[in-house]
Amino acid sequence: MQKTLTSHLVLTILANDRPGIVERIAHVLALHQGNWTESSMTRLGGKFAGLLMVDISTNRKDALVDELGNLGKDKIRVHIEESIEGWDSRQLGVTDRVSISIVANDRHGIVGEIASLLAAHEINLESLHSYCESAPMAASNLFHARADLTLPASLSRRALSELLETLSDDLMMEIHEEN
């Protein structure tokens, strides 16, 4: 029996938000027997934005890619890339993964400050979800973020906390165990 080769594709999807976008993508995948394995989707600024991991038999990949390209007629833009071999940090033997929650007074450059600090200490930022909201009883906004991180073996969770606290006096942070 011959083993079927599988391609792992990462799709980036962007369209004006409206009902039916996810259904349209799911329909195309089902038509070509693609397997929807992981995704993150959101509405942002009136746009639908999505990231999607797809597994598909290598001999069906080209037809799927062509069909996804045809979604441009429906004003759904899909960018497709092959995934990177060994992409899952758990497969690479990394075991110290954490999630953090951050709340601070919003200011220009706060995401850049956090990202620079993480990069300088070889901390991988795997995902980031952020938003701003009005601060209660104040004329300013609060910045909220939740991030999933992979720490290098040389950095403890306590050290991570101390590093992030150097960013500003108003920053509140909580480290959660990664599931």
C-alpha cells in the first residue's frame, strides 16, 4: 500500500466582513478534501482576517490552490504558504510555554516596547491578542493584551516577570500555565 503524501498549508484570508466567508472557505476545502486543522479568525476594522492551517493530499494541493485563488472574484483574498517543517515548538522539544496577560495605560509604541524586550531575550511571541478600552474614571485608555510565549531554557518565569515589569510602573502582568 502506497503512503499518501500530505502538504501542510498556511492560509491568510482577508475580506470585507460579511456573513458567509468562513462557509465559502470551508466549502472549497471540503470540495478538495482538505482538512481544516487550526485557525484564528477575527473582525478588525470592518475586515474579516483569518489564519488557517490546512492539511491536504499533495496530489490535490494544486487544484485547491487554484480554487482558493478564484475566491478573489468574491473579493476574498487568500495568500497561501507551505508550513515550515517542525513548526510546532512542542515537536522541537520546547516545554516552557506560558501565556501572559498584560494591562497598562495605553501609549504609542507599547506593543513595540513589549516585542523588542521579548526579542532581545530570545522569547518567541507565538500569538498576541490585544485591545484598548476606556479607563474607568479617567480620560485615558487601558491597553490589554494576552500573549502566548515560548521561553528559552535560560529564562525562568520569574525572570520573565521581572523583565516585563521594567517596561513601566503602571504595567500589570499575570503569567498563566500553558495548556
